[in-house]
Amino acid sequence: MILECSQCGSRYEVPDSAIGPDGRTVRCANCKHSWFQSPPPLELTEPAPVTPSPVVAPEPAPEPAPLPRSLARAPEPVAAYDPFDEPAPAKRHGLRWTIAALVALVSVLLGAAALLYWKAPQVLTQLGLPIGGASTPLVFSDKNVALQARPDGSKLFIVSGKVLNPTASSQHVPDIRIRLVDAQGGEVYSWRITPSVRTLDPQASVEFNGAKVDVPSGAKNVQLSFVSELAG
């Protein structure tokens, strides 16, 4: 029977007994493609009547004629090749896996950098990267302090102003600490104000205000400062 490779079109002439009645896996000597070859179809013919015939010696079987060049392409000779052996294991594409791993690593690093910059500035300070804090170049402007009486008799202590970025680059805006001190400079009361924005463009400003009810009466002065994120 004739075997033809579905991948490269190479054709081979092999005896039917090599395939067997159940078929078997074969492999092309030219391109190494493997496939399952079914057995040759059985010929169902009407049996001829048996007539006695003289016993003669069998003639030698003729050698199979070579296939025409238009139907067969001779494969390159391969030393000690068995067309019915097991297919060779597929090679792993190491370069493709390496490139995919590098792309995934870069994506993770970019995502982590974005998270640290926009969502968790306190993590940067824990890693030793100072942002904001007492050393920030930001300054306060238009500071105003007022004490307002409320209808219920309580007093509302109001502090407002602006945070200005006088530099030529964007700056991180930390929390603002309001400290009320007595005549001797001792702290009487304090609280923190969270700014409405965390990043201030060059030469830009942002307003802030905070109010507390019934602050201690011993307060004489108000001090404004930026909270050091390194200290918490």
C-alpha cells in the first residue's frame, strides 16, 4: 500500500503486513510528522469454485516498481531510521515563555508604582522615600482664625487658609496640623485637617479650613504645620 504524509506530501510504498489488520502510528521520514494509518480495506469478492489444479512451484514475486517522480518525492536519507517508531517529543519554545514572563513582570512593576504614587503615599515613607512632611517646600498663605458664637451658646473655633506650592514641580500635600498653645507655648489642643487634593501643581494653591466646638479656654495662639508622614 502507499502512505502519503498530509503535511509535506511525501509518499512511501510499504507492504500491507507492515500496517497490520488494526492499523498503527507511522512517521514521515522527511518532515517527522506522525499519524495513525488505518489498515487497507478488505476486498469482498465472490469465491471462485475450487477446481483441482496441478501443483506447480511458485514464481518469485516481482519487485515493486518505483513510483513516478510526479507522485513521490524521495526523502533525504536518514541513518538507522524506523518509520514506525514513536514520535519524537515536541520542543519547548523557551524564548516565547521568557518574553511572556518579562512582559508580566513589567506589568506588575508598573501597577505597583501607580498604586504607591496615587493610593498609598504612606507606604513610600515606610520604604524610606520621603514625601511631604516637615521638609516640604509648601507654604501657608491667607491664614485666618475666627471664633464664632452658635445659637446653642457654644463657640465655634474656625481656622482657614491656603497651601501654596512656590516651586516649579508638582508637590505632595501632607495633612495639616492645627495646634492651640497657651501663653507659655504648651499645647492645649490639636487636630488634623486632610487637604482636598494630594498633589499640587507648580505655583498652584489649595484652600483648607477646619472648625472645632468649645476648644479649651487656655489657648492663646494658633500654630499651623504639615504633618510628617515619616512620624505618622
